[in-house]
Amino acid sequence: MVSQKVKIKNPTGLHLRPAGILCKEAMQYKSLVTFHYRGNTANAKSVLSVLGACIKFGDEIEFVCEGDDEDEALKAMVEAVESGLGE
């Protein structure tokens, strides 16, 4: 299991479009990809789970990846968020 914290850079937070991009990225990996936010755990492969977390600009989330390709998955998720998720 590997984990890393990252700060959300999208000015409008994780609304539908960036949430979809995040999920699409997470689904490319076999590993379980989740994130922790304000004491809750969300499945990064579920758009509804990501949207339900109500993540805003400047919030910090912690990705947790567990499985065969966990290192690659974690790196890709952090890079996706840091690149602005298409915005």
C-alpha cells in the first residue's frame, strides 16, 4: 500500500468534468485506488463517490493505492491532480 497527499488546484474544485477525468485515470489500473478526505474514504474509480466528497479548491486529499501496480497508479493520480485535471 502506498499513499500521498495532494492539494486540489482546480479553481472550481472537483465538479463533474475533472471528477470524470480523475475516475478515467484511476480505472486504468488494477489496484484499488481510494482517497481520504475529512475522515471519509472515497473510491477514485467512481464518479459519484468523487462528486459526493464535495472537494473544493485548495482542499487536500490523500490518495491510497493498493495492488499490483500501486506505485504507477499513485504516480498517475498525483500527476493528474497536479496538472489540473484538464482545466
